[in-house]
Amino acid sequence: MLTRTHYDHLVVGGGFYGAVLASELAARGRRVVLCERAGDLLQRASLNNQARVHNGYHYPRSLLTALRSRVNFQRFSDEFSPAIVSNFRKLYAVPRRFSKVSARQFVRFVEQIGAPIEPASRYDTALFDSDLIEAVFSVVEHAFDAVILKQLVRERMDRRGVELALNTEVLRFQKHPEGLEVHYRDSSGEGLVTATEVLNCTYSGINDLLKRSGLPVLRIKHELTEMALIQPPEELRGLGVTVMCGPFFSCMPYPALQQHTLSHVRYTPHLAWEDSDDGETEMGERWMAAPKVSKYPHMIRASSLYLPCMARSRYQSSIWEVKSVLPQSEGDDSRPILFRRDHGLPGLICVMGGKLDNIYDALMEYHPGSTAP
């Protein structure tokens, strides 16, 4: 059971956003508890992603997202440096057909956001099919080790005195004279506490908790996604590759398992849905538990058209997760954070980030005018 009857802040969700926000609130001398229904931190979307630290290149159709990634890139890399992996070359390639940007437009965009870019070496360029690829560029992007990142945020929480309640599911909340009344369940049974403020940081589960509390749901689109884990061919061992911008693929080092992830715009999403007030909101958990048929052969075949050596990749397994985005991001591939203060109840804040390095945008939303975490 939780150790107090009242907290200044109760954070729901032990992903990266919830853990960092809890830690920063505790650093300001607040009484903070983080409730996570799993047995450890960073076990879902914070772990099951491509582990890319974005530097802006990925978003030529959303200048704001690109600029925020560029601004946050070095800060994130420095703050969590023990988890950062940078010992690989990163290439971006632009196809001759079906891309939403040309090579010239891509260079102009990258120069606009101030990110490093130069033509790839002849060796790296020769890896691609020159009939299908217009140009290949060498850029600077990093990856992160999600296991080390978890250790870093856990150590920070411990140092700052965040109470951590693992295996604790928040069931619902309602208005209370002291803020919000929070009902939860753990191994001892059900209990309740009060909190002046509650932060709902449950990512794809944000609406599940809102609906159980009788509150209006937010417009969020979800996709059941698959990333293939592969052992890449020798030529790609020290490389990360993204072919863009359109129905193409990305292959990145995944440090936590010493493998590479392979994702494809067409084959990574398996199905999609939107939450609604009158429909089911807990579909993500149902799909995660259902049997899944991998599309990795399609991913490898499609990527090898542009990068022939990909045909020699060896499939290991797949990472399955529910990816959640704001519907308005569909048109331009933008990744703004969702930050809703007093959503349905005074003191209730809903937070959802599209990328881990966007955490600084969430911190600035929480403390307007502040740039320090």
C-alpha cells in the first residue's frame, strides 16, 4: 500500500515521461509518488521503440518538430550520456520516385534547421541502388540503450526521494476537497489516497483511465506496430540507414539487444483505431495479447530493393507495441506533445509525448518560461 494518505503529486505511468516528471517535481521539494502497474519502469513504449535520438532529419514536412528535435538533441545526449550510443555512421537516402521531398529539398531543409549534413562517401553510396536512390547523405544521429536509460532515471528518482509504487494500478480518480481522490489496486488489494495534482502519463492508456473516471476522452490515434529485430549484413554493422520521405524504411542499431531494428512505413503498422467516448478504449491491451503474424519478410524484401545487402539480414524476433499519436499529426508527420491541464477535473494533467527527447517540451509546458528541468 502507498505510504501516505495525501501527496502533492501522484504520477500515473512509469514510462520515461512519467519517471522524469516525477523526478523533477520531487527536486522542487514536493511529496511525489509514481504508480506503475508493471513490475519495473520503462517496460512498454519507452523500451519498445527504435531507440533513435532525433536530430531533426526525420521531419522535413514539420519544421517545428524538426527544430524542437534539433534543439533537444544535444541536451538529451548530454543529460543521459551513459545511455547514448554514437559509434555508428548514420545515412539518410532520398529515392528518385515516391518521396515527398527531393534530395535538393532535403538539403535545404536540413540547412534551415542547422543540422550537420554532407554527401555520403563513395563506399556508403555504393551500397544503394543508384537507379532508385537519388542521393545519400551522412548525418549525425544517436541511439540510446533503453536498459541503461531505465537505470539512470531510477537512480535519479531514488536520489530525489520519489516514492515508487510498482505493481500498482490506478483504477480511477474523482474530485476531492484536497484535490483528487485516487483509487488504486496493488498486491494488498484496493486503496485510495488523495493528491493535489495527478499527472496521467500512461501514453496509449491515457483514455482508458479517463473513461474509467467518467471523463471525456482525448482524440488519440493508435496503431499496433511491429519492428523486426535483425542481425544486419556485415556492411551495415556500423551503420544506421533511413530512406525517406514516403513509403520506405529505417534500419537502426538497437543497443539494448545488440541488434538492429527494421521498420517500414507500409508494414510496421498492422492495424489502427481511434478512441471515442462511446466506444472501447482498452483495445490496445487486447491486441497486445492476441496472436500476431510478423510481416518481416515483406520488410526485408521491400528494403532490399533500395539497399540490396538487406536481403542478407537475419531475422531474430519482433518488437510489438501500441504507438499513439495525435490525429492532426497524420498529415505532416509532426510529433507535438499532448499536454492538457485540468482535463475534466481541476488538478488533472494529461501528458503524452511522441518522442523521448521531447521531454523538455513537456517540462516547459509544466513550468511556462522555464528552460531548466
